[in-house]
Amino acid sequence: YTMSASQAGCTTNMTGSASVYTPPANQTFQNFGTQCPSANIGLLNTELGVVYQVLQGGVPKAGYSFVGTGAAMLNIFTVSDAGVYTILATSPIGGCNTTLAQSLTVQAQPSTQVMSVNKTSYCSFPNTGVTLTLPASDAGVSYELHKNTVPTGNIKPGGGVLTWLNLDAGSYDVYATNTGGC
């Protein structure tokens, strides 16, 4: 670039230089949107030499940076902590940076609960089965009863005490699923 200064009809060319750098291009996340814990972070393309820093909640996540190769870099990191993850790309020339447009939201796993039963063994008669109680449940989580590892379709919304009545002979588990499918 050439710069000049003018005053009262006199023009003088100025000396010196200015450098204009281009920030890194936006790249596409390997996984984006809402994911369960143990989600992989990577990019479908990278720029050679650009440093990519993973941010959690806008704060750099220690040890979670990588240098672009000019190609896809998949499964670079696995994240399990709940939060919103973005990536800050910094050019090695000029230090310009770009926060990539996409983000990855990792949902928390539903909390583990301890079930209680009204009896540990019984003789099966009509309407005298076992009562299974979950004394606490998380709001926004669905709880499905499984009998002998098979879903029963008996789904209850969380947010308090949950009870399943008159269960007949079998082995029972309750599976918790949050709104993101975790």
C-alpha cells in the first residue's frame, strides 16, 4: 500500500508498510448440535498451520488444542463434561483468529438413582406383585421399565417419586433418558 498526505495543494508520499492478514476460514465440526457425553471433537477440514483451541463455555480447555494439517482431523478429542464447546482458530501469520460458527453441546447424563422394592421375594398371585419405587428422579428425564432386559413401554416422566405397581416374576431395570437421548 502507498499512502500520501496532502495539505494546501502539496502532496507527499509517505514511507512504511502495512500488512493485512486474513483470519482462518470457518470450518465444519465433525459432530455439532446436541450430543451425549463421550462426544468426539474434530473438523471435516483444517488449514495448514492454524492452531485450533477447544473452548468450553468460552474458556480455553487446557490440553485441547491441535494444529491443522490442511485435511480433515477427526476424533481429536473426546469430551464428557456437560457444556457448550466451540473452537477458536488462530492463524500463525498475523495472529488473526476466528471462532468457528458451529458448536457442540454435551448434555449431562441422567443421575443414577437407587430403586427400592416392597419385597425381595414373593409368590405370584393376581394383583399381588412387587412394587418398584424410584424415590427420586430428575425433571426432564424419562424413565422406562425393562423386564428381563426388554423395554416394556411403561415410561414415566421424571421429577419426583416414581412407582411401578404389581410387577410379576422377572428381572427389572429402569432406564433413564434425557431430552437429548442420553
